[in-house]
Amino acid sequence: MAHRLSNYLRAYRVRAGLSQEEMAYLLGLSGGPKVSKYETGRRMPDIRTLIAYERVLGVPASEFYAGLHHQVDRETRRRAKKLAERINKDAQRQQRAYKLAGLAAIATPAAAESDLPQWDAA
């Protein structure tokens, strides 16, 4: 498996031909030093800034943070499998089959977004 960097923000910014100051302006930040902190991993962008990065660079956040995305994905799949085991042991649970189907979709490696469960509000 190829090694994944903690983030690829700098690589995508450079590829787009933008300076840190220009990127900061597009993201609505006070200046280039904040962009530098994001690129070096000293700070994590908030959700609004991350959405702006996606829009400006045309890349999903999962690609900016490929290493973190891989780690979180693996941990979430592991927890989904464990929860499915717990639910499977408890025959009294309502909507057992529904929950197990949703957890199976989550636990599948590299599930496409369209394959993930759409949890109903009901």
C-alpha cells in the first residue's frame, strides 16, 4: 500500500498556480500564514474553510486528507462490524435487519457514496 501524506493541500494549491495569499483570499481567511498552518498540519481547517477548499480547487476533502480519510474509514468500518455483531446477538432489537443492512454497507471497504445507507428520520 502506498504511503499517504497527512494532507495534500499544498500540492493542490501549487498545481492550481495560487499563492498562499491568493488562496487565503479565496477561502475568506485573514492571510497566507493560516493557509501555511493548514498545509503543514499545524491546524485543521474548519468545515466552512474545507468546503471552500473543495470549491476553489475542485477536489473532495477526502483527497486533501487522503491519509486521515483512509485511517478514519478503516476505524469506522471496524466499529460498524463490531456494532453489527452486538446487534446480531440481541434478538430483541427493533429494526434489526434494517440496522444490520446499513452497517454492512458502512463496513464494506471503499463503499461508493451511493451505496451508503440513507437513514430515515422516522
